[in-house]
Amino acid sequence: MKSYDFFPIILGSDENAYGNVRLIHEAYQIKPLLLCTRLLIPTMNSKLFDLIQIDRFDHDKVFPGALLSILEKYAAPDRKLVVIPCSDYYASLLSRHYDKFKGLIANHFISEALLDTLDTKDKFYKLCEKHGLDYPQTIVCEPHERERALEQMDFQFPIVVKPENSNAYEYLHCHFEGKKKVFFFNSKDEYLSMVRNINTSDYKGKLIIQEFIPGGDSSMRVINSYSDDNGKVKMMCLGQPVLEEYAPKTLGNYAAIICRSDIDIYQKVQSFLEKIGYVGFSNIDMKYDIRTGRYMMFEINPRLGRSSFFVRAAGLNMIAELIDNVVYNKDKDCVYSDKTALWTHVPKVVLRKYVTEPALSAEIKKLYKQKKALKTLWYKKDLNLKRILRVSRYYFSHINNYRQYYFNKGQAVSTELRSGADQ
């Protein structure tokens, strides 16, 4: 493999970005270029990439010109440029401005029209209904409707309330007392208290009000996929989260995932993605409803997620799949992951304490014993002293986070749920 065949450019600096850097290094031993506004802890003190920091790079007025300048600088006749977004807003910026980069980027992204359909939960649920996918009972609340939105609720408390896109730039950068990615409420008074706080901010997006689907973290499922430029799915991996994060800034993020295989889910999601003409990476969250035996769709993200390294734990490399397709024009049959392995973002002691289902606890213990457990940030080929110290502090800080914020979501929802976590 010659390094000049392609040149990868990664947008972002979080766990997802480092995971993609690592996937590229494992497969090709080349340094990608990392573009970001600032380095975050997961990518600090790494030797695996070159870095360009761009002030306000994640702003719509800066992004197109800045990226175009870099693409033109690194373009070469014998080298294809591959751009990998690591957040919803970078993926959105690429879809909206792709015409400006035509002929410079080898890979493609979903159209702006399809992005607009998937980007907010209300439109996504309409698409689910059209294609026969289940989703929670939902109310979509415009800003001026926030205080009276519950008048149209025909399901019971507890309820889950979240912005239409908790990863959207507008919500990430707004400020109000008690801000979280997701809220759980047991009463109208609790809901109204939050609404009055959010109304003091400059967040003008919609709110999504949903029924709470019973079950703890292990009732969640996540599928990561790669679809080629013709909309054909080429790789899929299913994961069962066994623990989520609970600190306010990261709640709802997956902390540990066991790779699973389920042909029925694979086929159903593959059919959905191909019918809507999806291209590129997708990250789909869903939850198993024990009342109905159905999987309830939550959202689809147009990029790999921060926990997507669980796919590597299953023995697959989605970046290599992308490179094979767009650089080397390989047209392979779709691969469904069928391996069982563990990906974790938290120390083993956290899993021992907070994964309380006996069968899952025993399985996790077995996977550690079989050396089938993988952590994104602990890469033996990138562990200098400064990085070891920084990542260790970051990694073990989860112990205190769980001590402070954790609650058992599998039990009846109580007022403790004001601390919040995703469904």
C-alpha cells in the first residue's frame, strides 16, 4: 500500500476523531491531517496525525473557504483526498457545501435534502413511519408552544424531553440553568421549570417530548453502517450498549458496548438505508421495548459516533471499507458483523460496579479474560509519557462521575431522573 494513493483529512478532535486516526494507522501506517478549532483531550499528545487548528472552523461562514483552501493545497493527480467528519455539524457542513468541493473529495455525503429529513427527530420519525419502522410516541414542540405542549400529550408520565438535535451547534452553544442533552420528568411542574429556564436562552429550536421506553442501558442498540455512492450498504455492525455515561455534558453517550449479531435487524435497517438512498457512514440508535418486543428508532447520525470503535472490537475497520470503495473501487458484498467483543470507554471497576445484570457481568468478565476488550484511546503504538498521564486522568475520572451522577434506569423512574440520561 502506497501512502500517496490517498490522503485522509479528519474533521474534529474528540474520541471519534482519535478512533478514526487509529483505524487509519492500523490499516495504512500513514498520518492523516486533523482539522479542528482546538484539540480536545482524546487527541492531545498524539504522534499519529498532523494538525491544523482553524479559528471558528465549525462556523458556516468560515468552513467552506477554509476547507477548500486545504483541499487545493493537498490535491495531487495521483492522490485522492478522503474527508471524514467526526460530528453532526461537520457532517452537516459537508453536505450543505459539497458542491464547492466537487472534484476534490473522493468520498460523498448525503444530500442536503436528505440531511434535512434526518437531521431533526420529527422529520426522521415521519420517514420511519413511511418505511414501517417503530418509534416512541412523540410530540414536536415549536418554541412558542413550549409551555402548553403537554396539553396534547396522550401518553403518561414519565416523559423524556430533548432538543430536536442535541448535537446541533445552536444547542451545544446555548446556555441556561440545568442544561442537559436529555431530560426526564415525572410531572408537569418539573417540565415547566425546565421550559422557563430554556426560554431564558437563545435556543430557538424545537423540543421533542416522548414517552419513556422502559428498560435500562442494556435495552439500547446501535448500528453503524457504511453505504457506497450507489446507496448500497457494504458493512454493518450491531452493538448492545451495556452502560451509558451519566455526567450532564456526556449523558446518553455509550460507555461500553458488546458487539452483537441479529440478521433481522441488519436486514431491516439495510432495507431502510437503501430505500432512502443513503450514502456514507451512518450511526443509528434504537431501544428494545419489552412491552411490544419491537425496536423503537431514536435517531440516525450522518457520521460514525464517538463509540464507533466498537466496530473495530468486532474485527472490522470501517475506514478501510471506505478507502477500498472510494480509492480502490472495490465492490464487495455487504458484511454483517457476527463477532462478540467488548468496547469500553470506562475502567473495568466501573463496569463491575454499574453493570448489574448477572448475565452481562459474567459475559464482560469472560471477554476481558479472552482479551476481547478494546479501548479507543489506549493504543500501544501511541503511548508517550505525556499521553499516558493525560489519558489516564481522563479515563479514571469516570469513576467519580459515576459516583456522583449514576442512577439505575432499569428501575421505576423517580425524581432522581432529573439528573438525566438518554433513553
